[in-house]
Amino acid sequence: MENPKRKPPRRKDDRVILHFDLDCFYAQCVEHQQPALKALPLGIRQKGILATCNYVARHRGVNKLMTLAEAKRLCPDLVVVEGEDLTPFRNVSKQLYALLRSYSWSGKVERLGLDEIYLDVTDMVAYNVELLNRNCLNQSYFCLSRADPEQGFQYDATVFSGCVYGDDGAASAAQGLHGDLVDNALYIRLLLASHLARYLRLKIEEEGYTTACGISTNKLLAKLVGNKNKPRNQSTLLGLRDETVFSFMDSHGLRKVPGIGSKITRILEGFVLGKEMDPNIHSMDCSVTAGQARAHPSIQSPAVLDKLLGGPGSERGLAGKVWSLLHGVDDTEVKPARDVPTQISIEDTYRGLNEAPEIRREMALLSASLLRRMHLDLIEDDHATPAQGHAHTQSSMSVMVSRRWLACPKTVRLTTRPYTSPTDGKPYDWARASRSAPLPSYVFSFTITSEQIVEKLVAEILLPLFYKLNPSPKGWNIGLINVCVTNMAGGDGGGVRDIGAMFRRQDDVLREFTAYDSTASPSPFAGAQAERKTPLTSESVSGASSQGDDMELCPLCELYLPRFALAAHERFHTMEEDGS
């Protein structure tokens, strides 16, 4: 009986996606701060290995993820800079992300790690296709704003910008736009997108950083084609026919395809080669290409893949996803930009921690790093001009700067796992376990130091969670600690409400209905407001909070409470969440 004919999945070509990948990102950040290092072989060290290196070092045979000893042997004059503190890298990543986001119309701007950014520019390209003057293509104008036609740039719409991959039109792309290609909608959209990509890359270069860019119709293809001509370059996948896309995908090793992890790679590699593969090998190397897997006579459909990849605990729809990826099909959307992340996580790995002082020290280091991340990603400076009549030191137009939380995570999660070596025969995440607790409100305080916050967080929250996860008194053999804050309140740019503004609004509404009696004795049940001779205002709240000794602000409901009552109040919020 003959095998049924393969039916490739249908690919949608109605989008235009740009994928920006910053060149040797960590090294570029260091070079930006120390320009003299640009001409020298430079490596960034993390945990005893090179996290990355610049292209000067790569031309000397050095590669990222090498051990320091091996890198120094190949390049004795290699300059090594410590890269454990990610704060400067995160700052640059946030800056460049904001730059690209400012050009997006749809808001579909997705950051992948610190050095990769996806842009869905379908709407921008479609708008500018309508503006094309077919009689004067070499003097075209790309409009960057619907509202302001003067915001834009000139370009030559007869040729692609950058490199072009694809045997059906690459030659024509180099020769210029002519013939039937004028009426090919996909060709025109990709051509315009290539010029937009160049414009944005140059804007990034004005900030002092170079990037590679891939242009295609989905995230998978854009990422892969962008790797073809690095660094400081761009490539467009001109996939006007399915065969071109299949040929492009077939040239990649299985492990190089985003979405196909090491476990899936080893299963397919073993099936194609007809031998048993070690599932615990996490190398990016693979002796089987996507084309060999796609064209294998025994792999006819997702149903075959489901028998290979399925089983207890396997991801639902995994076989169909892998089948699509092998054919260059990826329908996942570019996620809309967020003002705040869904969670913030810091972790580190160890070769077996067993002593309590070691655990406490590492938790303090992780917590300090986590708090810096929270301040970077979740705090915004508010700039306000003082009202008339208020004293200030410089001029009547001096600006007051205050800080506010854009969002407050409500939960802190601690994760640990034992140390395992490759010879143990255990999977990487063996015995990984987590416990969560409400994140205490003092973490959001601006009146106590970061060192005090870290000390309290470790002593009161993280160490108790650790002992719940690892109840034995010794012999923990800890190989990983992860501290994460999640369950954001006030996200999506809404921010945490201004307690002062809330009381000002209340004051305005209630003023004409409020009786003021300075002789009345306060009711013992009226709370803090009844003890005052005037209604509670933002000024009085500020005065109470500035004392900082007896009152604290709950970031979840914006109430000032006695400090001794905060723990019970937080448990109330936790019970409220569990009930919902």
C-alpha cells in the first residue's frame, strides 16, 4: 500500500514582520561606554564562560559560550569584562525597545530577551503601498505617520534595500522592479518593508548600536533570514512560491529552528538516523536538517509526528506545531507592547550549596538584583511644575520629580532544584519545586533603603519558603535558586493609583457636606480621620507618610495602615484572591 501524499500546511502571507537582532549585544553595550575597546578582541564573562564576544574576537577564533581558558589560548590578548550585572544591558535594551515602539502604529512590538525585537508593520506597509506612484517609483516617499505627512523618508522603490534571499525573484530584485513584479502584491509589500527596516536600523545606529534585521511574512522566517547576513545588515526572504520557502527551511539544522527544542531535536534526529540519541544533550549542534526530517519517507503527516512526540505530559498540538515549523509556517502573532512585564525573574546556578550562610548570601544577591530590575521596569518618574504660591528654590517654573509604581506584583515565588551533573543521568529540571507568598508592601517603599528591603525580604519571606521547599536540616545540594515576582496589579500602563489625588477628589466632593467641629471628641471607632480636626487630605497623608515610623501604604488598595497591622491586612488580600 502506498503512503498517502504529504499535504503541507497552508502558509499565510498577509503580514509583514521585521526581526531586529542587536549585534553582540553585551559587547556593544560595553564598547559604547568604552569606545577604545571597539578595536580590541573583547569578551563578556558570566559564570566562568564567555556569554558573548565582539567580531574582532570572533575573527581570532573565539566564540560565545567558550570557557575562558580556551578563549585565552586562542586569543591571548582577549580583553575580558565582567558581565554578571545585567542592569546596564537592560537599560540599553529598554531604550532601544522604546525607540522601535515609537514608530509602531499597531503597538505590536515584542521583545525577545534583551537583544531581539519583533515588529509587525503590516499596517504601515499597506498604507504606503497605496501611496506609491507607479510612474515615479525611484523617487518614492515612505510616510511614517498618518497624521503628519511630513514625517517620513525618501527611497527608491525599484530595488530592495539590503540582501534578498529567494531563487524566484532575487535576480529581478537586484535588476530592479519591472514586468509582472509590479503587480505582485507580496513582492511590493516586502520591498517597501526592506526600506523601512533600513530606516529603523539607521535610527538605532544613531543611538550607537548596530543590528541585523530579517524581513518576511511571519516571525519564524523573519528571524531565520535575518541570520543570513550578520552583522550590521539585513535580509529579505522573497518567498513568492512555496518551494522557495521549503528550500530555505530545509537548509537549517533542526536545532536552529525556533520552537524546536533539544528534546524534540534528539527524538527526530534519532528517528531519521535510525539510532538511539541521548535526550539530555542540550547542544545546538544537530546532524539532521529540517529538510531531512520533512522529506523523510516515514514522516507523512502530523499524525506520524504525534506518535513520535506524543505521550503522557506532552504539549497539546505539539506534532502539528512541529509539522508547520518544518514547512516555514508560523501563525503566532507579534504580541502587543506592554508597559510592564508580566513577571520579573532572577536566577543563578550553583555546584551544590549546602550551608545556611551560603543560601542566605545568594538569596540576598538575587533579591538585590531583583529589586533593581523592579525599579528599572516598574517605576516611572513623574515631572510636575509646582502650583503658584509654593516655595521652590530655582525659579517659578522649576520641576518637581516624584516616583510612582506603574504596577505592583502581588506575589513572590521561590524556586529551587538540586545540583545534577551530566553523568547523573537525570534531566535538567529534576526535582525542581516552587513555593509562593504574598509580596510584602515594604518592597514598594521609597522611605527605606534597598539594603533594608533586601534584608527583610530574605529573612521574613524567602528563607521560610526555602525551608518549606527543603525541610531537611542539611545536605540540600542546591543547584539553582530562582526568585520571581508576578501577579501584577495595576499593569497595562494603568499604573498604581495616586493616593493623594484620590483624597483631593474626595475632599472636593465632600467639602460642602462636611461639618467641622474642633471641640467634638473623636469616636473610638472612627479611625485616623475622626481624630483630625479637618478631613484627611493629601497634605496630611503626606505628613503621616513622611514620618514613616507608624504608618505604611498598602500598594494594592492604597490605604495607609499602622505598620503592625500590615501582615494581617496582606493575609486579607490573599484570602480575597483565593476566594475569587
